[in-house]
Amino acid sequence: MEPSPAVITLLLVFWLKIVSTSLSSIEADDVFSSVSKMEDLVHQEKKLVDTVDSFLIEAKQRLAIVEDYVTTYRQAIKGELNSAWLVANPVDAYHLIKRFTVDWRTTEQILRDVSITSNDACNHVMMLRDQSVFAESHDLHGAAIALIRLQDTYKLNVTALADGRYTGVDQSKEQVFQSLQDLSSRDCFFIARHAFADGYYDTALEWGEAALRQLAREEDNVGPTTEILGYEIKHFMNYASIVHDDVLEKKGPLGMHWQTNSNPVNKKLFRSGSSEKYESLSEQKFTPKLYQQQSEDEQNESYERLCRGEKLRTVKIDASLRCHLVTRGHPALLLQPAKVEQQSLDPMIVVLHDLLTDHQTDILRQLAEPKLATSSHLGPDGTFIRSMIRTSKNAWLEENENASLPAIRRRMEIVTGLIYTPETASEHFQVANYGIGGLYKTHTDSTVNREDTDPWMLHIGDRIATLMVYLTDVEAGGATVFPNAGVTCWPRKGSAAFWWNLYKNGEPDLTTIHGACPVLHGSKWVSNKWIRQYDQMFVAKCGLHFLEKFDALVPHTRVYADMMSRN
């Protein structure tokens, strides 16, 4: 007996409320927001499977479902235990988390229900859960949203992505990535419902169609359960189509919290008077607004286009950019000048190539990895919160933790010409690792406002500049983009992006609003060094007029040399 449409609609609405609640914040101990943590999950899963496999020796005939869990794992991994490689592909990472949540939940229940022998295995698993990393249901929700964002940002083909196949962007756009396992009809339906709950109405329909295609291809899906699933997917598609067209009609195709196709699903809406409206929506062309006030929609559109490697700046603007060797008159740079590539003159954004060695970048990663915690960001009320706006984990490193850190800090000082010590001059090293589709939506690094009464902030000043070092190469995606300036900086191990956050008078420069693009394939590690304002008064001096900007690295001066000699 098929469930009635009314019952399915009520269940769908209830499920959407649960999903929207779970996505409103990120758990402090989540796994999906860091590739490093998911690499630990790979080893953890191996321990789980070994435990279950031992139990199967005594109870194999009674535990066919448990055996299926082990078989599914081995077929997915195919003997590959390279954790970094296994979680580089977002589809494989999704399956890793799914096995920890959906598949393992069923297996765990069986272990509890069978003989005393199983209790030993279950107790061992519980010990592993308590002592190390373990994925939970909110990680699976986060992984689903990550796949949706990747597909939407990089305009990936959903049919190919459901088969675990996608191409890179920019320099890697010719490369094809293939997962070890494709997505099932239930996986695609799960993702479709998440897309709908998050306002991606057009994407929800695409994933719903993918679910139906996968269902038709799955030879084992025969019987009443399959028929019910097919009915649920079709009813979801009908419901999603109605909502899609209603949002398109009342709000338009794009907003900060929703998006639809330019044309309605119901072709009957192409009635007289409406057809011209939809045709005009389809014909609308994107025009970049550089160095102008951008709405949130415009800023997000520029952000995504830059992430895909599209060029928003004119040839005339880029013609004045140069690559050059810089010594700043500093003795330490005379034999090995800094390699500077200009990305923008206004605001001044440069890439400092080969700033750190491979050994130095590896040390920063190794020191940070055990301390990683879910990243937070400033919320609307000025307090720090966790959300899907920033999906990564980070750690803070003090110089006294390792003998290499002072040398790294000194190298940064020499190249940029700014003061990094004492502690009022710059913040500790922040190291961040991004997870499945890891990103940080557009934001500014300046944190002080006119109403700020924090004595420490008033004492040290705002973040006058940012130095962000890329600690790894990223196979695809993961760029740093500046929507207002039309700049894209691609990650390269050992290189760093540097920019000024403030005008010379101390006011925030909003043209430096930037964001971290989703990681499409691989693992992205960065280290941020934020330089504070007031200790730079003798090397980064105030300007002569209100809107004067810093336009270069700080030159080497006698004042700078004297200050460095005291540090």
C-alpha cells in the first residue's frame, strides 16, 4: 500500500525542519570540517572493521548484515589506506562519513542484540569511540551540504558527480577526478532534501532527478521497498517543483537564502505576460562591479565566479601588474630577493612566492594538527559563532612551542618590513585545515569598530595587514578571492598572499573583502599572521590625506633596523 501524498508531505516538512535545525550551527567536535580529522577517521574505520571482522569468525552465519558492512567497506576502499588520498575526493569523503553514521548504526545495533561474544566486540568499539575521533549524524549532514555547495559553486554536472566523477578548475580544469564508489539513489535523495532545506531549489531538483536515474540503474533495487522509495522521490520532485516555481514567481531566481532556475518547472506558467518576464531573466548577463558598492547577491556571484577561475578584471587593469624581485634594501634579501607577484595595485595584494621552505610549512602543520578545533567567525551580534559560513578547523601556535617558529616569524618580518614582536604587534600563528568542500565566505580581517570598548583592542589597534601562507598544494579549488577587486590567488605550498586591510588613517578598506573558495579536491592548509596597527607607527606611517592607501611593502629603514635589533 502506497503512503498518501499528504502523509509524505507532512513527513517531508518535518524532516526539513530537523535538517534546517542541524545546519544552523556546527558541533564543536565535528569531523567533516577538517580533512586532517577525516584522515584520522580512515584509520579509525580500519580499527572498527578489524574488530567486527574478528567477531564474524564466530558468528558469520547469524550476522549476514554485519558481514555486508565489512564487504561494503572493503569494496569502497579497495585496499587503499592512504588517508589523505581517500578523503581528497568529496564523494569518497561523503561515503566515509555515511559508513560511520548510517551503515555503522545498523551494525552496532546488531552487535548489541546478538550473543555475549558480540558484547566484547561492541565494548571494544565503544572504547575506540571514547578515545578517538568518530563521525556523527551532523557530520553526514555537513558532508551533504558540502557536496551541494561544490556542485553549485563550480557548476559541476550532477549526473557525473553522482557517479563520483568531476573535473577541476583553472589550471586543473583538464583533470578528471574519479571516486572509488558512486552515490546510490538513497544518497542522491538524501542530498536533494538537504539542498531543498538550504534553499537550493534548482539544485534539489537536479539531485532528485539523479536519484531517479540511479534507482533505475540499481539492479538489486527490486521489491516493495524500492517502489516506496521511487514514489517518495517522485512526490518530493512534485513538491519541490511547486515551491521552486512559487519562489521564482514571488522573489526571483536568486537571493542570499534561495536560488532557482530562470524558468519555471511548470511550463503552463509561460502564459501571456509572464513569458517575457522569464525570457528576460534567462537573458540577464552578469556585469562585474569592481571597486563599487556591491549587494550581498552581487558579492556572492563575484565570489563564485572568481572561485571558478573566471576573469572579472579588464586587460587594461591587469596590464600594469608586474612580477619582480624585491630586496627592500635589507641585507638578508640581497642574495635571495623576495619573489613578488602583483595581483592588484588598488588594493595592494601580492603573492610572495617561496616565502617558506617545505620543511617550515610541514612544521607548522605538524604542530597544529593535534590542537585543531572547529573554526568560528564573528556573528551578527559581534560574538564568535560556528556555522556553515566557515567550515574548517584551526589551531593557534605560540613562538615558544618550537625553535623553528621564531625563524619563520623573522623571515616574514624581513620580507614584509612590518613589526611582528612583541605580542602587541601581531597575533600568534593561526593554522587552519579545511574539510569536505571547506570554505570561508566573504569577510574582512579588520575586527575593530568605532563602538569597540575592549581595552586590549584599543591598545593594539586593528589588523593593519594579513599574511596568509599556503602550507599545501591543492589539486583543485581552494583559492582566495577578493570580489570587490576581482582578484584570485591560487594556493601553492610555501607561497603567501599579503594585503593591507586598512587605509593609512586606520579605517577599514572594504575592497579587501575576501573569501576562501571551497576545496574541490585535496586538502588545504594555511597559516595566517595578522599584524596589528599601533606597533607599526614608525614603519607604516599615517598618510597625508583621508583615503590614502598603502601601495607597497614597507621599505627597509634605519628605524626599522633599530627596532628589529631590539627584538
